[in-house]
Amino acid sequence: MSDDTSRIFLVGDNPFHGISHLSQERARSRPGKDSATDYADIVLASIDTGANGFMFSVSETTLSILKNIRERKRIEEVKLYPIIPYAFEYVRIATQTGTPGLAQRFAKQIALSGDVRATLSGMKGVMQMNPPDLLKTYLAYELSRLKSATGTTKNLASLFLHEVITDMSLALNLKWLFTDYSAFISKKKLTPGFHTRNLPFLLNKFAEWGIDPNKCLITTPFNKAGFQMNPNREACERSLATLSSPVVLAISVFAGGYFKPSEALEYLATLDHLKGVVAGVSSQQQAHETFGLFKSTLTKNL
């Protein structure tokens, strides 16, 4: 990387949702905190120690955390890297109410958001069955939720498509989704972001479609075990090395809890083209230990 200020160390939100990618039983038994105040304490402890941003799925839980940080008048200290959609939330609603119920609830929420432009665009998209208009409506709706929680969009750094959407759209060859999404986000003066569990496939499709990855941010797993790295660790490392500028943020760096921070660092420090790291922590003590170690070690090696 060119300089220390370009390096990104983000606190992730998985522990706030009780998520462990290694073990569902571990996630259920993990002693989690149960209030936005507790979670906000962890985010701010991470920021105070060395993290410079917060990556999170846009959900009621994380919006409550942002509101809490805003009430403390510290929201401008936290660079925000939201992920949309929060897939679990939409699947849960669809399971309970069916797809029509999900659509009705979504339409009602857009109307209640007060975003007239998004409402009109959504009506046009439905009437004309126009996917690009529906996409823009959805993106405007999520941005309005974020602004409502934070009071501003000035500290939004990017907006990421969830890996479920990214990887499915790559597989279905939906070039329009990536180009329209990138154009919309860029007009908002944000960096388009993509989550993926298959970095080689994403970069290959971008090359085929003429999309410049250097104008995006990409989050994808990197860890010594090759956990969630598709098709394999070696292929992901080769793809990372082909990038002309650092645009990749490593996630799953602990391999779902298999590695300690110091063990994760041994591997991450060998990767020359990373932009930064996203790490979930479940306590203020873990925040101090993890981000203090990351900042002191990776700024010397990345």
C-alpha cells in the first residue's frame, strides 16, 4: 500500500447478530450482549483502538447501534461500510408472509420513508416490470434508512452488495446489475462495493464486461486455512496479485474462530495487495486486543 492512511481496519457486525460461520452451535451458545448500547460500546472501543470504520448489514440491530453512536455525538468518527440487503431479514419475512407479503411490506416501507423520488421510481418499475428502476428504488430506500439512523450520509464510504446477490448475479451473467448499481452508487459519490466468496470468478467476469475493479471495493475471505475461499486459496491469492491497486478487504480472517488474531496476522502479512481487513469482535477487550495488534503489525507489512 502507498501509505498508512490508505489502510482500512473495519470492525464487523457478525457477533452482534450471533453469527459464527464455523459453528451454528457456537453461535447459539455464545454469550452475546443484548442492547444497542453494548454493541455501540464495542464499535467505539474498536475505533478508539485502531479501527477506522464499521462494516455491517443494514438491519434493525445495526441501525439501532448507529442511532446510539449518533446520540453520543460520535457518529462522524466512524466511517460506514454498509452491506445490502440483510438477506436473513428478507428470507425471514418471506417465510412468514410469503413473497407477496414481502413485496407489500417493502412497498409500505418505501412509502413511509418519505422519499418521493424512490416511491415514484418504484411504481414505474412495477408497472413497466423494469428491473433497473426497481434496483434504484431499493438502493434509494436503503440509503434513506441509513440517513435516518445517522442523520447524515457524509461518513458513508461505500455501499456493498451482499455476497448472495453478487455471486448469484455473476452466475446468471447479469452484467446490467453491476453496471447500473455502480453507476447509481458513483453518482452518490460513494465507492461501489461487492461482497463475494469467489474472487477469481468476479474478476474474470469484470474483465469480460469491461468493468474496472480498481474503481470498486471488494470484500472476500482470506485466511491461512482457505476457509470460504473459492475455488481455493491459491487461486484467490493469484487473483489478488493481478490487481494493479489495493481494493480488496479481507473478511473471514479468523476462519470462523479457528485462528487467533496473532495467527491470522501471520498469513495476512504475506499478502501484498490487500486494502485492509474486516474483523468481528464480541467484547471491548477483544476490540482493544485485535485492532491494536492489527494496526501495529499490518501497517508495517501490508
